[in-house]
Amino acid sequence: MSTPYTLLGELPVLERPVLVVCLSGWIDASGAAAAAMATLEERCEARPIVSFDSDAFIDYRARRPTMELREGVNTRLVWNELEMKVGEDERGNAVLTLTGPEPDSQWKAFAAAVKVLALQLGVHQMIGLGAYPFATPHTRASRLSCTTPSAEVAANVPFIKNSVDVPAGMGAVLEHALTEAGIPSLGIWVQVPHYVSAMSYPAASVALLEGLREVTGRLHGRDGDADFYSWRDLANTGRLRRRGHVHRRARPRRRRPERQQGVERGSPALRRAGVVAAR
């Protein structure tokens, strides 16, 4: 039986790599998880090593390829791809990423294929990234919650532990598949203020990156925390803006000091109220 993926060369020999998963199509408020993953892949200079069979896992009527039409010429089709990539942080720690659209079918087969690859590559830990809208203000630091099949893993992380019945995504299926294979697996979810969940929200992406570093003990810069926190700049400026994840911040409007509650400064009404002194 053929495998549902293609190796793009020989699999690399890695030392205890971490597998980070972010599949589009399920909950990702503000695109925070996608932005965090884009930052991670750019920072680690990730390159593809495995391509999954799109015909097996993707419904093209739901996720149609993009046709690039130039002056009537159909120049090419851009297909949705499920890929595993490899890179390394600035200290040389191996990082694997799994990105692309969440499969439309054959979830168990996909999870089994990822498990086989994870075992072959010697994956030490799997981390999934996600974001959900929540009744929290933007003035509060973004909070993280977690999902994992392992009570031991949950007990060892400082994130919120919820109790709720909700529809599962592919990330939850991978958590179970890899945990059963002996690979500790954890989903990290960031809370995004519900009223901005349709807008970019870089603070949530930064929280995910910080949580990822905390639970993996990796993803440091060469000079320690100072380099890592420069990722905050990536989430707020050009690199993610060019990818379409971050919009330019609007300039705050200044309140005119000469007006108060619609009344001109120096007017008789304000003088009578004692707000300003008469000239």
C-alpha cells in the first residue's frame, strides 16, 4: 500500500526535534496562530521535506486552487498544499512544522501518516497552535489555555485548563495519535478579544510564540531572551504586514484642548460653570 505522502529527498537526521502544527480551516481568531507560524517558519528558515497527497485529503470544491490570470493567459494554478518542513532556531535546535489546510477527509489516515513520520524523525514533542474569541479586553495580556490527552502534560504547564464539550479539529486528533505513540503532545490556544477576532491582533501571536518557547525550552536566540523578544517586532512590523497578517495601526485622534463637551473654551457657559476664568 502506497503512503499518502511524498518525501522531498531523504529524511534528515535530527536530534530530538519539536513538531509544531498549525492547520488552517478550524478556529484561528484574528489569524493569530497562522501569523505565529509564519513568523516561526521565517525565523527558522524552514524548508519542505514532506508533501502530503492533496488528492487524498483535500476537497477541491471547498478549497479550490487559485488561477493566476494575466491578460487572458492562465499562467498557473496555485494549489493548497499540506507540507511538513524542517528548520532550526538560532541555537541550532531542530524544529519541524506541519502546515496547510485541515484535511477534508481521511482524518485517521492522515494522523497515522503523521505519526509514522514523527517516529521516523525522532520527534520529541508535538505542539499545536490555535486562537479562539473570548470575552476578554484588549487591555489585558493575552492568556493561554491548553489541550492534551495527558493529565501529566497538563499538570506541568501553567496554562488555563478548561472543561467543555466542543467540536474537535485535526489538531486534537494528532494530539491523541502522537500521545499513543509515546510523544508528549499539547495544544496551545490563545484568547483573543471577541470584538477584534476578525482583525489582526499581533499581541495574541506574540503570546503563542512565548508559550511555545516556554513549553519546549527551545526557540531561543543566540544571546538568550533578548533575541527571542525581538520576535515581538516581527509580529508588529513589516515581515508579517507583507504577509497580510498585520494591518498598519491607525494614528490616534487627538482631542482638541479648546473644546470640552462641545462647548468652546472661553465661552460664557464655561465661565459661568467656573471651568475657565473670565479674561
